[in-house]
Amino acid sequence: MKLAHIALVTAAMAACCVGLRAFQRVAEYGFAGDESPANVKAEFYWSRLAYPVNTASLEEFGGFGHRGYWGFSAWSRDYPKADRQFLIAMHRLTRIDGRPIEQVVTLDSDEIFNYPWIYAVQVQMWSFNDAEAKRLREYLLKGGFLMVDDFHGTEDWENFMNGMRQVLPDRPVEDLQSGDEIFHTLYDVDDKMQIPGEQWIRTGHTYEKDGYQPKWRAIRDDKGRIMVAICHNMHLGDAWEWADDPNYPEPFASMAFRVGLDYILYGMTH
């Protein structure tokens, strides 16, 4: 009986792992056969950054993960539903010719230079070696655009900046103002609220950890172009993912979509 019970538990755990892996591979990481939607040519590609995880931060995920790109990791939070729902909104609300599914890009090759707009989450967890930091720096200085989201509070900010200082050690971070061009490319987003994750449904709190105030920030290049758009103490990805849930407030989801579309139009035109 004990052996049978152990076998049953093992089989159940294996099934869960296969299910998780299948879910995370649903977008085929942007690499698939010639007939896959991943290979449709378009003027815009939604690209999510898969980064190596700082192993010191793995306790946040219960010890799961490793310093590698694939597998259960912080970069894949809300993936792929948030990405897919954002692309649906983009196709409905704009004339951007975007590929219908997302892809994942990494810093282990020059492939990232083919995709000038990338999105990254849980960036307090990221970790770069010298080659990865150099490649991301070159990507940004050559015209690439990075949007970071879903990290909260003082400690997350410091961990994020540890990685960012490797990439852009001499670039200051500034607070964006409502009049900045990036908030007026498609929609005029003047009165911005804190956009919470789905925990709002359970707690009614818009904040996580000690991230009580939303921070809309940026890093610019020498010409004033925003290279890195920083959404700190917010979780736009959850707003996109949970937009179809009647318990998640529409004002949060609507603003998250408007901000994301403004950032994409800015990145495509600058």
C-alpha cells in the first residue's frame, strides 16, 4: 500500500510538472515550424525578456528555479495570457500590424537585436553576467526599448537597480511627468493611478510589500529618448491578464492597456 501511494503521488506530481511546462511552452518561445503563427511577418512583435535569475532571490518562488533562461522562473509571471490579451486589445484598438502571438527573447545571442521592443517582469530577480549586460546595453543604445513591470517596494527596487547598473552604469533614473510625450502618443494619460495585481480582488490593496506609491520612471539616452520605461509598485501585466475577470476593476485594466499602447507607439516611433 505504501508503494502504491508513493507511485500515485509521484505520478500526480509528474502530471503537474508536465502541465506547467506545457503551459509555459504554449507560445513555443517564438521558435517553431514554418506554418506557426510565431513565424508570421509583422511590423510589431511582442517580445518578453527571459533573463537568468539571481539565485539568492529564489526563496520568493519557494526555492524553484535556477540560473538559466528556461523552466519555471520569474520572467514568466502571467505568461502567456497577459501577453495574448494585450495583443488582442492592440489589434482591436490600433492599426498596428502585430504578430498574433508573443515570443520570448534571451540575452545569450544577438537574436534580441531583431526585436526592438521587449517587456520584462519581476526584474528584482534578474541577474546578468558581463556578456549579457553588454548585449542588453548595446540593444538599448542602438534604439531598443525595454518596459519593466511587476516589482514592488524598497528591496525590489535596489535589486532591480543592481542589475540595471551593470547594464547602464552611468545613466540616471528620472520620474516621468504627466506631460511627458510617452503618455500622449495614442492616449492622453494624465491622471495615472496605481495599477494593482490580482491580489486586489482578495485584499482591496493596490500596493504590495512597502510599495505604497506608484512610480512611473525612465532611463533616457543622450538624445532624450526613453530607453527603459519603469513601472514600479505596479502590476500592469496582471491588469491585462485579469481584464476578463468581472471581479477585477475595469478602470485598472483600461489604464493598463492605455499605458501599454502608449509605450508601444513611443517605442515604434522613437
